[in-house]
Amino acid sequence: MNYRRFNIIMLIALLSLGAALVLAPCIHEHIGALYPGCVLETLMGRSCPMCGLTTGLRDLVTGSMQRSSRNPLTYPVAVIILLEIAGRALLCRRALSPEFVRRAARWDGRLHTVLLLVYVGYCVVFFTR
């Protein structure tokens, strides 16, 4: 799979996430338990680092911002998702040279590695308090 096709797939997935967050409350009323609850909370008896993030993002997308502070990651994750969408859209717009694709893919991997390490650090702090 080439890098442009990968960016298009990621862009569609991120935009679908936003649509799903908007539609989820409407579907939830008719289907039932769309949000089954946190498995970690059920097993361990305490919330996980991600508890409340889906609700917070849904509240941001639907405009209920006064309730979106359920998880401290809500705003940073929302900003990262918006930056990711903008970056992927820019990379999909133009023809890219092979050298640029190699550099972009390398920086893409580095950026997501840093984000993963920051999240792991947040989880360590979360579980040690």
C-alpha cells in the first residue's frame, strides 16, 4: 500500500469517527447498550485512563462543551485528531515525490511513537496515584 492511499484511508477513518460520535447518541436511544462500559473498570473496580474520553469527545462534537471535562485527555485528543485530519488531508491533495514520501512516513512514525510514549507515561502516572 502506498503512502497516499494510507493517508486517504486514515482520513476516512478519522472523519468516520467524528460522524460516529455525532450519531452515537441518536442510535443509542434506539439500539440500546451502544456504550457497554469500561471492561477494565468492571474487572478491576476502578476506572481506566480512557474512561470518559468517548463521552467527552462526543460532547465536544455535539456542542455540549460544558460536560466535556470528564477526562483530562479530552481536549488534547481532540486537538491531535484535528491536526491529524488536517495533515492527512494536505498529504492527500498533491502528488508527492518518493523522497518526500520517505521523509513524511519517517516523521509520521516518529510522531506517533512519541504520542504513544506520552500516553504510556500518562497511564503509569494514572495507575500509580
